[in-house]
Amino acid sequence: MVPILKSIPFLSLIALVIQGLFFSLHASEELSKKKSSLDIWERPRYEQARQYAKKGLIDLAIPGLKKIAGLYPDNVEVHAYLGWAYSQKGLIPDTVEEFQKVLQLNPDLQREPFDYPMVKDVPAVVKEFAENFEDLIGWIDRFSGAHAVLGSCYVQLGRLGDALNEYKKVLNLEYGYGKRDFIAGEKETISEIDQAINEYEEVLRLKPDYVEAYIKLACAHTEKGMVDLSIADMKKAISIEPDRLELRVYLGCFYAREGMFGEALTELRVAKKTRDCIFEKLITEGERCIHDGVFDKAITAARDAIRVYPRSKKGYWLLATAYGKNGETDKATEICREIISLYPDDVHAYVFLGWIYVQCDLIEEAKDLVEWAIRREPENAEIRTLMAFLYASQDLLNEAISVCNMIIEFPGKNDMVKNYGWMKGRVPSIEQKLREVADSLEIKSDYTDVYICLGWLHAKNGECEKAIAALKKAVELTPGSYNIHRYLGNLYVQNGKIKEALDEYNKALNILSGVAL
């Protein structure tokens, strides 16, 4: 019994330790719960502060919310309401701090709106303004006030993650007005922002039609809180340059800052119409330049069009085509990949890039593109055309013929096959090589191999019609050549002439069959 008796104190000690550990864990859980859940004594105080926030009594709401947030640092709702209140006061650094805490505690709110009761009462015009303004804000992206306005709209819509992103941009773009004072005259001290306003006004007295000065003056007036003057400044600028797009965006932003969302939307609609007009003019100009063979200007027009509409497929296609026509295959490839990243289901981009690869002798890369695209659109005539070319290039003539027949049988699809024979490849000193071949033909005009070489060079130089003519001459000299008919068939395929290609492939196959017999 002695050993048992001796063990009793030890067992009691273990029990006490376990009990202590239990109470410690329980206390820790309670403390964690206390950090996020308001107790019955603090709930009324919080509800009162929240009601102040809902009613717009921000100065009354902030002290209460701030105290509750200190007591319950893990409560998402409290931080969200405190962030809301700070945003209404324009206290952006404090707003950023609170919204960061909210998203750390609940990362799902980066994607989902926070369910403020006030969100239910937000006019539809605010949501419509936000949708339009986020599409146009790039035109005035360096103006911090624009991001403050959009951030405020996002807060009203409960989009805390988006609001946080905009407010961070505000902090990065702040002008810093008010950090220094200036001495004007002997006694008068004026702030940095007032000094800036005075300078812009002086510029406008000397150059009353200087639109850039009006823009800077309007932004400075907004930073000063004199938004009515900003609106007046921008109206004067618009009277000088009525078709300048960003002036309308600025004016819409200033109206929104004043809560005049109807007027703001009117300006944004005018801006969008102006943008559409500018974009179409650039596209038309670019297409005209391509038609006239002025590819450098076409590239410039296309790049300007993409700046107007950053995700415009039409702009990217114009740029890819212009680079391709200019023989800049690396840049054309880069733009095609960009199109694919923006529009991964656009099979035409894979076709375009595939033909570039063909011209650059990157056959395996072209095959990979075809394999992907054919799964997406098995009856796409253009991708099938590229497939026929690749089959024939690998001496798989039966498969190439089968694909050509399939293209011809596609109802209404055959007319959609385009000419990619204009694309250039990568042949160093190609012009010199063309001259050397021409010299050889002057010496011996009935040399078949020279015509084959000439056809290949023209094809690599994006001159498909000349290449076809050269291979036709080679066929006349050597009509029983399997390879010449196969090469000629491929040129027809690249030129979008499926029936002619099929005819050449069949001739090549017949020659091969005759040889086999």
C-alpha cells in the first residue's frame, strides 16, 4: 500500500496540472472569443455608434467605433464600420489601415461585398457611375483625386478590397500640398497649395487658352476642397478643346466628388463617345496605312488605338498585322501571345501565330497550336488549312488531302479561308539571295532547281503569288516531280486556295503512286 499512498500526491499534482491546463486553454479560447464577439455591455455602445454611421453622423460615430475596435481587435464588422466612417471624413490613411485589418481577418471580402445596411440604399446611379468611371479612369490616372472618388464609390457599394486598392493609389500619388508654407510679401504666409493655385492663375492671365494650366488649377482647387471652382475651371478648358477626352473625365470626376452623379454620368457618356470616335479614326488610319504599305505609321496608329482601348481586340489585331507586314516577326509573335492571354478562346489568334511559326520554320510550335485549337473548333476552316499545310510538309499527303476535302465540304466555311501568304519569314540577306538567283536564271533559264529556290525565297519574303509563279515554271520544266507539286500545293494552301492546293496534292500523290508501281 505504501507505494500507492506515495503516488497519491503525484497523481493529485498531475490532476491539478491538467486542470490548470484546461482552464488555461479555456481562458485562451474565451479571450480569443472576447476579441471578436461583443459582450452584452458593449453591444449597446457599438449599436449606437453604428447607427450614427448609418445616419451620416460621422463625428459622433468615430469615437465609439474606435473604442470598440480597441477592445475587440478581431471583430471584422467593427473595423469595417470604422473604415466606412473614416472614408466619409476623407481620412484615407486611417481608412486604409482599417480595411487592411478587415481583409486580413476575412480575406473573402477581397472578392465579396461587405453587407453594410447603407449599401441597400445606395442609388443605382452610383453603381453606374463606378462602372463607367473605372473604364475611363486611366485617362486621368495620375490625379489622386480620381482614385479617391472611385474608392469612395466602392466603399458605398461595400467593395472593400477595390476601395483599399484605390485608396492606396491615392496615398502613392498625393501631391503633398500643405507640408510647407511660403512667405508672400512681408507678413503674409500662404500654404503650398495656395502658392500652386496662384502660380497657375498667373500662367492663365498670360496664356488664357492654356488648357494644361486649367487642368492643374482644377486639380489644385479640388485638393483645396474648392470643387465648385474645379468644375468651373474644367468647363473653361472644355470650351477651348471640346473634343479632348480627358477633360470630360476630369469634369465627371469633379461632379461625382460633389455628389452630382447624374451630371457626372453625362460627362462620362460624352467621353465614351469621344473615345469611340478617336479609336475608329485610328483603326481606319492604320488599315489605310497597311493598304498603302506604310507599315511604320500603321504600327503607330495601332499602338495609339490600344492606348485608347487597352483591351481592344481590333487594336491588337491591327498591330499584329502591321508588325507581320513589316517583317517584324518577333514583335508580331509577342502581340499574338498577348491576344491569346487576353482572349484565350480566340482560335484566330492561334491560326495567325501558327502561320508565323510556319514562316519561321518552327513546325513543332505550330503543331502544338493546331492541336489545341482543333479541340476548341474542330470545324474551323482556317485551323484545318494550317493543319493541311503541316501534314503535307511532313510528307503525309493522304492526310493533307483528307483535310482539304473536309474544308471544301464545310457548309459556307470555304469562303472564310484567308490568305496568309503575305507573312515574312527569317532569311538573312534575302534581297541579296533573290538577286543571286535572278542572275543564275539569266545564265541558265531552264534550271529547275533555281526556280524552286526562287519560289522558296519569294515565299519566305511574303510574296506568295511570285512564289507560285516560280514553282509553276519549275513544274513546266519537270512535270513529274513529286516534291514540286507538293511545294506548290502548300503555297496554294497558304494563299487560301484550297481547291488548287488539292489538285496539286493529288498530282503529287499520283506521281508517288506511279513511282511505287
